[in-house]
Amino acid sequence: MSLLRNVLTVGGATLVSRVAGFLRDTALAAALGTGPAADAFFVAFRLPNLFRRLFAEGAFAAAFVPLLVRRRGEAGDAAAARFAGEALVGLTAVVVVVAIAALFAAPLLVDLLAPGFTADPEKHELAIRLARICLPYLVAITVVALLSGLMTADRRYLMPALAPVVLNLVLIATLVALLAKGGVEPDRAATVLSWAVVVGGLGQVGLLAVAVSRANLAPPIVAPRLSPEIRRLFRLGLPGLLAGGMSEINLIVGTVIASSTAGAVSWLYYADRLYQLPLGVVGIAVGQVLLPEIAHRLGDRDGDGGRDVQNRALEFALALALPAALALALLAEPIVSVLFERGAFTAADRLAAARALAVFAAGLPAFVLVRVFAPAFYAREDTVTPMVIGGLAVAVNVATALAFLPVVGWLSVAIATAVAGWVNAGLLFARLLARGHWHIDADLRRRLPRLAVAAAAMAVTVHLAGLGLTEAFGPARGFAGKAGALALLVGLGLLVHGGLVVALRVVEPARLGAFLRRS
């Protein structure tokens, strides 16, 4: 139950961030639509967004947290604090050099991310300019990641999970100001938003600096040196970053393929944002909590406790991921319509983004499972295996996208992403079983089929209820009518699934009641 409480803490904070992200994207759709300025901004934002997901959502922690926990246990708090200070100064210096190099290499980066932009010189130049503005965010998010790792290793999860909210709030405020003026040119709006990304990064640094100071975890600022611990951090960190970034590499590959179709980059972006909500609330939250929990249990030589934590985390993740995936697939078009169909975002855009979302949804359980399985490697200071398996998944992604491209066009990007997710999850789990790092206990074997039954019953109920509400989502209905009908379907689905989870005794009613009373 302590695991559940921590996951709910991180998941709740992540939900706040993702809801703010949806508000941001709703305003983005109204201000930029899916035109050249939107495509240029999304491509320019891809690189800092990659660093955000790598550092802020756990890939950096894969190397840093286990080392910090071990250092604290072996040499005490003072030695751990010095290690953290060396890591902060050293990593920041490295990323500053990377960011400066990227400023000069911005044209090459844009050509790599969106080669199709070369056919439109104005969009190409705009993307280069926006990318250069956004690049300082890389430095800010590096500092945020290390400060978040300090708090996570101490089992303080709330403030690191809330840090992304700052970026979204800054972007929302900027978009509201732009929309209030009215008639702002898309190119100028995209430029202002790019500067807002940098301001949001500085705000995240400020929030975490205050939180770390109040928790008495602030690391000393020391001269960087290649101590054995720092060398090990870099040795583990690079494979960890590559492994954690495989999903982003898949998206970059998709951007390259989609950039030759007008509007496709934006359609995939909006669909990606939607399935990232349950992935963030469930997968990322479970992964962030699971890593330090397993690391602490390994340090305490509590093998049984570690295995129990892993199995319960898998149950909890699938209990939420399965119904979320089915709901996104069944309600893709109404969701896109309610959230984005206004202003410059047209009905044709709605249909295209909904098709991508339905396909992404098929891979959602796999993306969540990757977040559950990977910490079992990272806690053992094995970052190479997830990297190798992630590389194989990228190869599958590229091959699948190219194979389906002549058949379904840009939609092959979404299909390939889902297929690669399942390959990644399957290979990770097979490797854990082969090494004896994961033991499926009796409770997990008993509960998984019941979770599948509950999710299937929810899907059937939502589908049948949706047939009766077809007119509510018609073009003649306004936002309030569509939003109300969507909320009704989602609420009905939650009621059916939650009721069956309790009725089938996936969760014991007595234990659930005691947990809710304590919480």
C-alpha cells in the first residue's frame, strides 16, 4: 500500500501537469493550427522535449538514483552529497558544451528531424531559428533532473512530479496573451512560444532549488573531478539515457517520415500528447517510484520484498493501462474533437489525429510495461540491457514504418511506434525471467485474467453507450454538448471497470477501504 500511495502521489501530480499540457495544446491548436508555423515549432521543440523526457521522466535517474542510494549506504550522507555536487557541476558543464554545439549545428539538426522541410525554405528557416531559441532549455532541464533525483532517492516524490507544471503554466500564460491580442502572425507567435520554453525551464530550476533546500538535500557546489563515482555515473548514464530515449528516437524517426506530408507532423504531435496522459500518470509514475524502492530493497538484501513490489506494480499499471488504451481507441474522435477542434484546427485535422490516436492506443499497454520492467535492470546498475533491447525496438520501428509507408502513408509512423513498443516490452520481460530477476507470484497469475475481463467489459459498455450518443458528437453540436457526452462515456467506463475490479476481488474490498481511510 505504501507503493500505491507513492504512485498515486506521483500520478496525481503528473495528472495535473498533463491536464495543464492539454490546456496548453488546446491553445496551441487554436493559435497555430496545423500550418507551417505549427510544424516548425513542433520540430524545434522536439530536441528540448527529448531532453525533458529523458532527464525529467526517469532515464537520468536510472543511473543516478541507484548510485546515490548505494553511496549514502556505504559512505554516509556527506559523501553522497559531495557525489551529487560533483555530478551537478560536471553534467551541467557537459550539457552547456552540447547546447553551444547544437546552436551552430541547428540547420543539420532540423534537416535530420524534418528533411521534408527543405522543400519549403521559409518553414525550414523558421524551424532553425526556433530550434536555436529553445536550446538553452537543455541546460535547465539537466539541473532539474539532478535535483529531482536527489529528492527521489530520499523518497520525496511530489515536487519532482510537479516541476513540469511550471513549463506548461508559462506556455499557457503566453498563449493566452497571444490569443487575447488577436491577429498575431503564426511565425511571430511560434517565436514568442520558443522564448517561453526557456523561461519555463528556468522556472522549473527555481522550484526544485527551493524544494531541495527546504529538504536539506542541497548538494555543495564543488569543482568537478573524475572520481570513481562520477566515472561510473557517466558509464551507466549514457546507456541509460539511450535506453530511456528509445521511445523519443522512435518519434523522431516518425517526424522524419511524416515531414513530407503537410500537417502530418502536427497530427502525430496531438495524438502523441493524448496517449502520453495515461502513460505519464501510470507508466512514468510507477517507474519513478519503483526504481528507488527496488534499489533500497536490494541494498537491504530484501529479495522477497523486491519481488513483491515488482508484481504489485505490474498489477496496478495494467489495471489502469488496459482500460485507458481501450477508451482511447474507442473514443479517439470525440476526444480529439472536444480538446482541439476549434480555431485553425479543422474537421479534417480531427479525423487524421483521431486515426493516429487509435493506433497509438494499441501500443499504450506496452509503453507502460516498459516503464515497469526497466527499473528492475536499472536498480541493479544494468543500463546496457535496456539500451540494447531499445535499439532492437528502434530497428523494428524503422523497418515497420518503411514497410507500411506505401500502404497507409504517414499513418505508418503510428503503427510502427505501437509495434516497436510491444517488441521492447516483450524482450525486456523475457530477459528478466531468464535472469531470475522477476518471479510471477500466485496473486499476479490470479489477478491478471480478472483485469482483462474488467477491461473488456468496460470496452463493450462504452462502445454500446457510444452508439446511443452518436448524435451528441455530430457537427451541429457545440462544445458543451460534446464535452458532456464524452464525460458521460468516460464516467460510465470508470464505473464499470472499477466495480468489476472490486467485484472480481482484484483488490480486496477490506484492504481498499482501510487504505482509503488512512489516505
